[in-house]
Amino acid sequence: MIADPGSENVAQADTRANGAAAALRPLRADAAKNRERILEAAEATFTAEGVSAPIDAVAQRAGVGVGTVYRHFPTKEALFEAIVTTRLDELCKTTRELAEGEAPGEVLFSFLREFGRQASAKQDLFDAMDAAGLDIKSTCAASVDELTRGIDLLLERAKAAGAVREDVATGEVMALIVGACHSKQDDLVCQRMVEIVCDGIRGPTLATR
């Protein structure tokens, strides 16, 4: 018996619709815990074995069945996206926590170092998302926008304190850090390039010390 292509397309549409509806519903406590465990396991697995590691390895490390992984993340690309979005959200939270701190200049530079470290560590994920045709800026737009606003606040506070040059823009700083950390260099070289960026945006008083 020949399968009806129309019926298959309808079934696929129903699956996507059901998945979208499920995503809008709040997760039960056990499901939320499984999702968090899967994300932690996936990040550890991809760090240790590379992004080509199979989903089975992620499931084994998380202590769940492969089906559980796919219920939360229908594709490997969805898992990559969730890891990146989670890290971006954590960076956003950090900017909020730092926004009222003392020594605005050092607060900003400390954050940029952490931003650079995260960008460098996730380079393989970014490459895998690019290969899958996923644009991080659009795929994770809400998180990227919030992160931009957070860095903008830290930068403006640093400018007001005279710790950073007045002509520096948030987009320029982010582009410099991301560019430095996506240059395929090792971690130590990336850290040095981040320090060069920090030195380059320091205010005249700090730069001459």
C-alpha cells in the first residue's frame, strides 16, 4: 500500500502543533528537573566529546531515556539553541546583579572577561548552529536584546565614572569581544585579546596609569 503524502504532511503538522502547544504549557516539577538535567548533561557531553557526540551519550550522562531527551528537544539543533539561550540568560542575570555594584569600570571589565570566556567556550555550538542554518541573533533574539541592554547599562555607568572612553558604543564592544573569541585561537590567546579590548576602551585616566 502506497502511503498518502498528504496524510504524512498532516501528521507532521499535527506533531509540530502539539509540540508548540506543549512548549507554551508550564512544565511539571519533574519535567522541569529533567530538562535542566538534560541541558547540564548536554553541555558537559559536547564540551568533552564535541558537538558530534550522539544524543544517546547525552541521555546516558543525564540518566534519562533517549525519548525523554527528544520530548524536550526534538532535534539536536534545538538542544544547541537551548544551551546557548540558557547561557545568554545567565549573562543577562549577571548584568542585572552587577548594575548596582561599586567600581563601575572594574565591574564592566570583569563582566566582559566572563562574556569572552563564555563566547570562546561555546564556539563549537555556534559553528554547529551556523552549519544548521540557525542565526543566533534571530534564533535567540530576545536573550541577545536583553544582554545588549544589560551591557549598555554597565557601559554607561562605567562612562559616568570616567572608567571608559565616551565614544565607545555597546555594539562595538560586543562585536570586538565576540570577534576575538571566535577567532579559533586557544583560550589563553582569547583571554589576552579580551584584555586588549578592555585596555583599548579604558578612559584616559585609567589608560595612562
